[in-house]
Amino acid sequence: MATFPETERYIQFLLEQLAGRNEHHVFEQIAFQIALRRLSSNIVPATGPVSAGGDQGRDAESYYTNLPHELPGAGGFVGRATTEPWVLAASVQKPPLDGKIRDDLKSICNRGEPVRRVAFFAAHEIPVAARHRLQQHARDTYDVALDVFDGQAVASMLTQGDLVWIAQRFLDLPSALIPDEPAEAQPDWYRSTLTALRERPGKRLTPGALSEVRDGLRHATFDDEARVDLPEWLGYIGEFIDAGEGELALRARYERVLAVLRGKNSLDGVEMDIRAVVEAALSSERVALLDDAGQLLLYWGGAWLRHLGTTNAEELRELDLRLRQRVAVLIEATDSAVYPVRKASLLDVAARLYLHPRWPQVTRPAAGALPTPQETTRLRRAGEMVPDVSPASRPVDVTEAMDCLEHLVDLLPQARAFPVGGVSETFQMFAPALTEDPRYEKIRDALDAAQADLTGDSSVAARCRDRAMAFLRAGRPLDALHELHEVKINWWHGDTLRGALLTMRMIGKIYGDLDLQHAARQYALTAAAVAASPAGQEHEDLLPAALTQAMAHTHAAGHWGDALALGGLAFMAHHLFADTPEDYPSHGYIQQLDFHASMVLLSAERFRPALMPALRELADADYLADLDEHLPLIRSSFTQTEQQFIQNADDQLTGRPFSDVGAHRDLNFAALGTTWRVQCDNTRATVLAAERFTAAVQISLAELAPHDPLLFPQDILVRVITGTPLGGGDRVIFRPNNHAADCTVILSPYSASTDHTAFQRELSATVVHLLAHLSARPTEAFMSLVETTFARGLLHKLISGRPYDEVAGLLTEAHYDTLRQTAMPPWSDTAFQPPTAPQLAQPTTPGPGYGRARALDMIRDNYTDLPQVLSETLPRVLADPDTRAGLQELREEGWLDWQILVALANIAANLRLQQASPGSIPRDYPTRFFQTPESHYATALPLNAFTADSLRAQMNVTLLAVAQRRWNLGSAMTTPNLQAFKELLASRYGYATDDVPHRDLLNGAPDERGALIPPAPEE
């Protein structure tokens, strides 16, 4: 069974997905159900059509009851009721939310009945500082109290025993993720323990008694109702401390610190406990005491960040270093051959000490910027102690920590009894900070294997999922994708298949967020196909939501005809497999389904009415009837002009609306500086092949992105056809084009008799062959990157369980015939530019192989050598007004002097070659030319050969030679895109900026050596 932290993290992830699926209504229901049980029982939903004023920003509001005054202390409805008017508002909008909350406050407080308090629920996390500002704004502007419950708080509440059903119902939380014990208090044992302590004849200071007091103290610390007993429990734990400084006293000090910090948001009176435990640990050999000291020191650092206590960063750092030194001594003194478990335990403690922040270098937030310890419901190591503090502002000693972890995992085969759970949890938490270390994968895999030996592959999947969540919180979706793909594999069997299907939907969601909609669609459709299969029949309830997700990705890709048809399938699946299908509000995906389908029909109705007959042919009749009832309610709110509509679509979609209509179908996306424009005939087999290809390219680019494939920034024009290449030739046929990569891709059509292995091999080989031609890396270097991605599981990521054509082949030949035979005028004369997700933007860091010092040395050589090579021609060029004007023109275009010299020298080399008589050309030409003084030649070169246009043309040719000679770059294309090459060199290889001090080419003659650069100083 899952632990509370695991469940909380998973729920928080699910909450964050609601915004992407436009499931605001689902979150409203969640907030309403929580409010009924935690805030007040006398509330009702506040709804209403927009035409009647809407809900006025209120998602629920209280009604009057006097029963709490008449029956004080009563439980049930009366105990939870409120007598003051208050309102609930909820939002799935992504941060920042200041504007949204301020607008809701304005709407709530300026319209409807007066209120005294507003409770705002958000699906995403909101920094404490922002909450405080908003609360102050509510008090100052409207004289109302504002409570804000962000995604972390909501997730924490949804793990509690009496609320977890809400997560099951509205977020589809799997049963396996319900904690194995109720999060709610156990009043019987608690009250009996407290009663026994109150009635005891005398103090009982034994280890067993300490355990009982510890349990009661922790319960009073975390339970709101029991917290009133906290002072009493602190008195009981204090008895152990007052009795002496032995082991029980040190354990009691640890508990007292945690209780005061978490229960009272303070360190008053307990900093001496921390110092006492640390000082005892510094002379102890007990691993447990050293671990306790390290944990207390970390909690103390978290308190310092929150301006609690009297310590400072220097004391925290000093104590951390002293503990490290003590543990290092014990590690050195422990023989791993005799005591492998002790050695591993000490290495675990040492690793976590190295992961303490270097406190004097930490940027300390302003007071109140971080949540209080009480607001932070679970203090996890390091990450929870400093929430919302970026890793960059809390540096840790990664190398030393990884040294310890590597030593530890090397010991695991001998230390079979070592409990890996703690070190695994630490590794999970710090994964985003550790990935840059080259040993990351070795340590990760070793810890995963150790966990698998103990609890099976499903536990490895859970670890991967936790790492994925950490990467997502750190804004690193590409790393999260890798971990989730591992989850998919390890959960791909009966007992955990449901988790695998939910994970596939998460993978699809991340691809969608990266604007890789065809990859996203593939994963959503695979989840739907498996849920609909005999193997997944226990999970048929997932089918409607999976199909709805596929519809959303199809809609985002601009294939609105397909989206409407998939919506009809999702609607049918809902009525077949959903619990209480007529209760639409309890199924959040219905709102998303209706939103996208309504947008398809309303936009066609207003801007392209000729499409309506075809669209009505595509969708399920029952679904259309349902939509026909819904559309009149929202038609009046659809007020966009066509220009506004297409502008919004261009901003939000990866393809223009209805780009699946007509004789040809377009598939567009952008990533890593490339813009892909895939086109195919609008027939079923060809469309599925084109989608299969596009999804595979998108998945491959996501995998290659962290390794920098060095793609040329250009358009990729792909025409997909089905069949077999003539004579067994290449499946990618390039067409001459100096302005884009232009090719035809030939793929085999899918059929029931297709050999899946050969089919997948064809697809992966085709994609790799094409991508290799789009990279500036040498072929061998690019293929090395490809091998790395395959070693990391690219093949199983491309497959996603079943062949694409099988899972995506839900629509009939007639569907494609209808779309192909329907004509639609274009939306705009301008080319559509698909968006690029920030994580897949073209890199701007220095490119592979670039070294600025070496580049400047070569430029220095140009200024030294080339004026001598042109010793006769250069003065004539500079003296001729027309030629000089051409050079000035190039300068104004951004040319650097060394680039002008290179172009001049190469033109001169070609002219000298033309002047040479047959048989007189040396074998080492043009090297010989650049080593020969120009005075050797009898014939002067014509100045009309050095026009600006000639220099531009020459530099385009020379560009490839410069890239090859300086950085070992090139292009596998017969007709390379030279402008793209130049852009790549300018953005990543300093081509447009690297220069050295030199005499001005146009205004300063070469020196007596014939050079434009001073000689190097003598040593």
C-alpha cells in the first residue's frame, strides 16, 4: 500500500493536470466537498447561466443557521456549520494567480449578498508571500477575510481518511494509492494513553513509556483538535529530558524540537535541545544519533529560512561540517568487509549531510515568504524544509554526496540487511540536483534494483514516479518523461496495469504540454485501446477519459474533424462504462469534451458554414443531439471575429483549425529550432502512416533534446506516402532545396498481417535516417547520440505498447472520405508558425566542439596571414571607390573584417586557379596559394570580381569549409540550407561576434609585415 507522502504527491500531480484538460468543474466539485467537511456544512453551490449574471465569482456560498449558538459543542452538521456569511471560489488556472483572485474578490464583494469571509481553492501551489499579499488586499479593500488553499494543501487534505474518497471519485485515484492507515486521528488509543498518564501514581521513564509519550505528542502536534493538549504532552516529554542526558533524554529532545517547531511554529526554548543532540553526536559512534543530529540540523536550517530561532547561517554550516568530519572518521574506521551494514549506514548519513545547503550562500527569503512549519503539513528532508526556494539559491555539495552514494551502492551486495528506503527517498527528493553528475544513472539504477529485490518491480515504478514528480516540480518535463516511461514498463502487468494506464495518460499530458500533440495523442489512444481490450476489462472506466484526452490533443493539432468524431466515441464510452453516466458534473472530462466539440461546431457554423453537413456526418448522432441542447446556451457568448478567432487559434494550437479537411492533410509542430510541415493525402492508410511518422519524430526529438542533436534551424518539408521504395532504395528521398529540408518519406501501410517487429524497425530507421541529415554533427557523432537514446529505451517509447495504426485506427474509411471530399478556403495567406515549448527551444549555449580561445586564434591567423596573401590585390580593392563601397555595404550587413578577408582570399584563390595553365596546378592547391606571396603572380586580378554580390556568394560556399575546419561541422544534405547553417554558427559558434583587436580593414593599412594585427609580445 502507498504511504501518505506518496499519495499526497500523486494527488497534487493529478490536481495540476486539471488545468491542461480544462476540467475546472471537477475542481469546483473537489473544493465544494472539502469545504463541506472542513469549513462549513451549511453551504450550497452557487451557479447560474452567464446570461443571468453567472455565478458572480462564487462557486459556493453559505446560508444562515443559528443552530451552532443554540447547541454549542454539538457534532455533525451543527458542529461544522458557520453563522457568518462566506463564499467559496475555486480555480485550476496556472500561476501566477494574483490577478485571478483579485478579480474574483471584486466580483464576489461587489455583487450579491455581503460576505465576511472568502475561501479560495487553487489546483496549483501559491507562495505564502503571495497569499499574505492577497489576504491584506482583501482586508484593506473589501473588509473580508481571505483563506487560500493551494494545490499542496488540497492534496494533503485529500489523503485524510474521511476525504480520500473525493480523490477516488473526481481524480480517479487508484485503490493501490490509498494509504494503508487512516490519516485521521485514532481517538481511542490517544485518549486512553492521555488518561493513563494523568492517573499514573508516579513517573515512568522507560523506553516503552517514551514510545507512548512520543506517539501522543506527535498526534497532538499534527491534529488540530488535539493540539490543545500539546503543552501537556510537552510536559510529559520534558520529564525524560529533566531526568538526565542519556539516550532517552536525547531521543526526547529530538521529539520536543519537532513538536514545538511543527505544532507551535516556533523554536522557543528548544534550540538548546538541538545543540545538545548535535554535541552528543559529535562524540558518539551511534549511527542513529548522528542521523538524528543531521535531521535536527536540517530542520533548524529550515526554521532559519523562516526567521525562526536565534541561530545564523554560519553556525548551521559549522555544525554541519563538524558532523561531516565526525562521520568521516567513523567511515574510515569501519571495515566494510566486517561491518558492511554499519558502513553503508554511515555513508547514508554522510550523503545527507553533504546535501545540506551551504547556508552562508543561501538566499534567505523575506520573513513570511515561506509557509510556516505548521502550514507545511509534512516536512520532508531538504525539499520540504525550503519549499519555493530555487535549487540555485540553496547550493549543496553534490560531488561529495555522490561520492558517498556511489560507495554505498557498491556496498549493497554485501550489506543485504541495509534498509535502502531512507537513502532512496533522499535520492528521489534531490534527483533534479543530482542528474548532472555522471554517476547519477549508476546510483539510480542500483537503488532501484535494491528496492526491486525487496518489494518487486512495482516499487521501482513508484520510485520512478516520485522522481518524475520531483522533475516536474523543478520544471524539467523531459527528465520526468524518462522516469514515467520506466513506470509504464514496470507497471505493465495485471496487478498494476491501471497505474500503467494512468501513467500513459500522464506521459501524453506532458507531450501535449511540450506541443508534441501527435506523440501525446498516441499515448492517450494507447491507454484507451488497452482499457478497451480483454486484458484491461477491469479498467474500462478509464476509457472515456482517455478518449477525451486523445480528442483534446487532436483538437490542439488542428484536426478538428477527427476531434469531433473522437468526441462522439468518448461520449458513447462514457455511457457504456462510466459510473452514473447521467451525473455529468461528477465526470470532469465531460466538460472538456463539450468545450472542444462546441468550439468545433460554433467556429464552423459562424466562419465556415459549408463544413457543417460534413461535420454532422462525422459525429455520433446521440452526441450531436446532446450538443444541440447545449449549444444554444453558449452561442451568444461566442462573439469573436474571424480574425480574432484565427489569431487565438494560432497562439494556442499546433495546427490551424480543420487542417484535416481537403484533399491533403497538414501536420505541424516545432522543436529544437526546426519547424516541421508534414503533408499527406487525406486517405485513412496514408493519414495513419503520417501520424505514425510524426509521433515517432516528436518522441525522438524529446529524447534527443538533452543530448543536443545540433539541428539546423529551418523548415522541414515532408511528404508522406505509403508503399515500397523502388529497387529497395531509401525510404527518405530528398529534393534539392537550399531554403529548407525537403523530402518524401515512404512508409509501409499497416494491416492485420503486418510483422510488428519489422514495422517498428522500419519506422525507427526512417526517423533516424532523416534526423541524421538535419544535424550539423558528423554522422558518426550523431549516431552515437542515437545509440544513447536507444540504450535509454527509445524503442519502447516509440511503440507505447501497440502499433500506432492499431490504436489510432478508430475512424472509418468513410470518415476520411468525407473530410477529403470537403473543400474549405484557407484561413489566412500567411504561413502558420506552430509554437515551440520553452523546454524544446533552439539551444543558445555554445555548440559542441566550440572553444572560443581556439576560434580567436584562427581569426588572429586570418588577420596575420591573409593580408600577405592579398598583398597586391588588397590595396587595389581598398583604393577602388566602387569595390570599397561594396565592402562597406557588407560591413553594414554585419560582416566582420576577418570574414571579408576570407571571402576576398577565396575569390582570389579561384581566380588564380582559372589563370593557371593546364598541368601547372600543384596537387596541394589551394594550400599552396595561401602560402605563396601574391607578388609571385604576374597578372593582377580584376577588381570587378570582388563585388558585394560575389563576396556574398563566395562566403556561402566558404561557410561550410569554415565550419568543417574550425568545429568539425557539416551537412549530409546534397543541397544544404546555407542560411540555416549561418544562423546556427551565429547563435552557437560565435560566427557573428567573435573577433580580436586589429587594424581597421577599411581605414587602416596593414603594418610593415603586411598584417592587420600587432605581433605577439616576445616572452
